[in-house]
Amino acid sequence: MKLKNTSDSISFFSIKDGMASYRWRFLQRDSIAALTVALLSVPQSIAYALAANLPPTVGIFAAIFGTIFSAFFGCSRQLVIGPTNTMALLIETGVAEILYTYYRDVSQAERNAIAIDVLMELTLIVGVVQLLIAVFKLGKITQFVSRSVLVGYVSGAAIAILVDQLFYLLGVTTTHGPHSLLEKSIFFIRNIQTIHLPTAIVGVSALVFLVFMEKVNKKFPAAIVAIILSGAIVWIFGLDKPSAETLSAVGQWAKVGTVADLGELQTVIPQFAIPFFDLRVLNGLIPVGFAIALLGILETTALTRALSSETGQPLSTNQEILGLGIGNISSSFCGGMPSSGSFARSYVNIGCGAKTRMAAILSGVFSAAILIIFRKQLLQIPLAALAALLIVSTPKMVKWKEFFTCIRATRSDALVLIMTILACVVLRVDTAFYIGVILSVTLYLHKAASPSMAEYKLTKEGLLRAIGKKEGRADERIRIVHVEGEIFFGAADLLQETLKAMADDMKVRVIILHLKNARHIDATACLVVQQLYSFLRLSNRYLIASGLTRQGWEVFCQSGLTDVIGKANLFLNDDQKPHASSRVSYARALEILADQESSEIQEAIPMTTVLSSSKIPDRVT
């Protein structure tokens, strides 16, 4: 029976099927989970906006609209989509590059406005790419990005976020424009003397509190308490009062920075607008936009697989990508940053007993309510406290078991992992992501272009078995070559050279290609087989193909190879009888040899008669 691949199906009305069996008794548990997620989501979203060096609204609006729309069009019952650490770093790189290239001389207020416009354009690009991938059912594209790339990028991003947040944690003068992690680290060390003591006290105190509570009681809402306490201390002692420039004349912070320094929350109602596309900006955003879209898909699908393994819910990859894409498109019209699956919020959601996707939808609604009710209080959150929150969560980004598995598994995995991390340190993070992907695909193609070819023999029981080093063939005239692996254009040269070397043995009269485990046969492989057939026929020898899969048979037929070799010399694989094609093809080889011997005897009879009737002259002495 052929299994249905549920990961290929999509529907724009998945909410109808998902909520068809909704019961009012689910609402209480969904509401409690939603409120808990919202309380965590709002400060985290502001922190991720900080990590992206953007106004706080871009994180909050993404936590509202991205979360609601992705849950509406997705399929997972417990998945929560929203801003994440890893996405924030790529966003910061892309937006900073555009601002530094085209708008480096504008004021801070103008910079914030332009940054929102650039971000809207970037978020729309991300959403459209993800939507197209879902509509054309290309969710399997994630298979071409190895786990080593994702683990390596996340590890490099964790280091980058740690270095970035040290500036805010200690109040050190920040850099301007796009810089690599190595350059930022050197800049931090050189400017370590510019530490702002009040900021450092607030930040380090919040960091110590978070680490302590993490050890004592993981269920305690330490993040919310740390932010409230830090904000209260800053407000009570008036540490945020100086109204001068954020940086003093000597290059040091003049006060403890707060969310208000990132941008005002003047309105809780987003200004919906269609992103304006500037072709200059577009050319710079497309590469980073595609990287963000792919990373978002990888994070989301990895999370949905983990949730599916715990809940038993069927997985629909393309449907989840569809929800992710629509969520990001909706965020783009209100100035929200691109989102992906959030591990922290999703597991809080499932831990609080969420029953359906209504929990994620309600969390977006509650986030909006928190923004409306506590707008003034949100502005007073110290940036140092948010930096402490990000620093504490950074080690959790790296799945250490996966990290050490990739290091120890194979040399290729270790190489991809290390090179991706090094690229994150030395180069831009979006460039590092592409380097990891390209290196991973290159190593895969190198392996795929090296199919395994070994000589086999047919045992007395009619089974195929590899020939040992000191063993001989059952019949020296028949050679069975077992081909296993990817047989496509990349493997053509190796396939041709190996088969030609085997065919050079003139004792061999028939070569049987056993293609049961040969995959992805294409036109180039067909030409190699045809050249082998022609080479053998020049010396009156034959080629037989056995164990052909349906895909291989169709390619042979479409390329005309069946007419060249002859259907009598081609044998399909039977899954019910896996060794049948080998026995039949071997019998066909014996039949060909018997016919050859019979024809040679018949040709020799007239010559023998002539010789016997001729008089041989005496030897001349």
C-alpha cells in the first residue's frame, strides 16, 4: 500500500479543520497558556528588537500579528511563531548594511523611520519566499541543508549575540555600521574603559539574579521579575533622568539606557502600509531575505518535528511553512520583524496545557492588550536588563548534544560545523549561513558522485553475494557488476571509467549491470550505459541490465535505450522477489553464450570439410 505524504498537502482553510472539534472546556487551558506566553513574549520581543538594533515596536508587532496569522493558517496545535534570537541577528546585519550604505548621515529619528521602511520590505520578501515554497510544495528543500549547518550557524549566532549584548549590559560605546563579530570583539576590548558603572550594576545584577533563579527554580518567572525590579531601581534612583545625548562628549553613556531610547511607543495601533520598494535597497535585501526565509523554515520545521514527537500530532511541513509565510507577510504591512518558530514560547505553551492553536492566537491578543495597558511601563525597561535576558538565553540556543554529535559523527559534518562557526566570527552572519549551505551541498555532491561498484556472483541458491578477494567468478565469461548510489551526471566520469576498466577484460563475454540500488538515473547515465553497450558489441560481447526500478525503466524507455540494448536484455526488479531478476538475467547470459557457441560451431563446419578434402603437398627436401 502506498502511504500518503501529508507533508505535501496545504490548505488555506486549515483553521476550519483544526477547530472543528473545539470544545469550550479547552478555552480555560488555552487562555492560561496564552497569558503566560504573552507575559514572556512581550519582553522577549523587545529584547530581540534590541538585538536587531531596531525600535521595540518591530518585535511587539511581530509577536502580535505574526503569531496570530501563522497560527490561523498553520496546523500545529502548540507551535508559537514570533521573533527569535537567530532571526534578529540576520535582520540586524541586513538592515544595518542598507542603512550604512545609503543612509549613514541621517539623524537618529530619521534612521528609525527609514529602518522601519527597510524592515517592512525585508519582512515582505521573507514572507513571499516562504509562501511560494509552501504553494509549490517545496518544503523538502530543507533536506538540502544539513543539520551541521544549522547547528553551526546557531552556535556562531549565539556567540555574536553574546558579544553584541555585552555593549548594552555594561554600557560600553557601541559600533556603527555593519561589522563582523571579530571586529566587534576587538572594538569592545579597546573601549572597555568606557563602561558606564550604573548601567553595569543594573545589568550584572539582573544577570546574576536570572542565573541564580535558573538554578533554584526554573518554573519561577525570573525574566519578568528581573525586568520589573530593574525598571523599578532605575526609576526610584532616577538613573534614566539625564536628558542630554545618550552619549556624552567623552564617548561614555550619560545615563542608564531604556527602551524609550530605542524608539517611542507613541501609538499602540500599527500604521498599516504597503512596503515601498527601492530597487537599490531590493538588490541588497534579496540575498539576506532568502537566508532569513530559509532559516525561519529550518527553525520552524525542526520545532514542529520535536512537538509532533511529543504530542503525536501528524506533521504537515508545507502547511506550517504556509502559516509562517502568511504570518510574516501580515507583519510586513505593520512594521513587524520576520518571525519563526520559538522554542521557548512553544514549550511554555505546551507546558501550560495548551490544547489547540487557539492558545497561540490568544497569546497574540494578550500581547496587544499588554502593549495597550502597560505602554508607559514598557518604555522604562532598562536595556541592560534586556541584554541580561538575552545573554542568559543564549546558551540555550545551542543544542549541545547535537553539537557534539555533529563534531564526532563524520569529518564532513565536523568540517561544515567548524567552518560555519568560523565564518560567523570572521564574516557577516548571512554570508556565513550561505557558506555553510554551499559547503554542505558540495560535500554531499562529492559523496553522491561516488557510487559504489563491486563485482558479485550468483550462488547455488540463486542469491547475489559479493566476491571476496581470493574468490573467482562462477563463470569467467559472465561478470555481474553491482551498482549502488546516485547515478546522475555528477557520477558519470567515475561510472564510465570503472565500467570501461571492467570491460577491458576480453575473457568476459557478458556484463550484467545490477541496478536495483542505483538511484536518480538521468540522461548522462544513459549515455554512459549506451557507450558501454557499443564498446562491448564491437568485440561481439553483450550487456544486460537487471534489477531496474520503475524510475530507471521509464528513463531507459524515454531515452531510447531499451531499443538499443533490447528489451530481452532488460529485467525489472520485483520487490516481492528481490533476487528473481538476477537469476533471470544470469540465465539470459548463459543463453547468449550458448547461442554464440552454436553459431561458431556452425561457421567452423564448412572450413573443416574444405581442409580435409585438400591435398597437403609433401615437404620439399
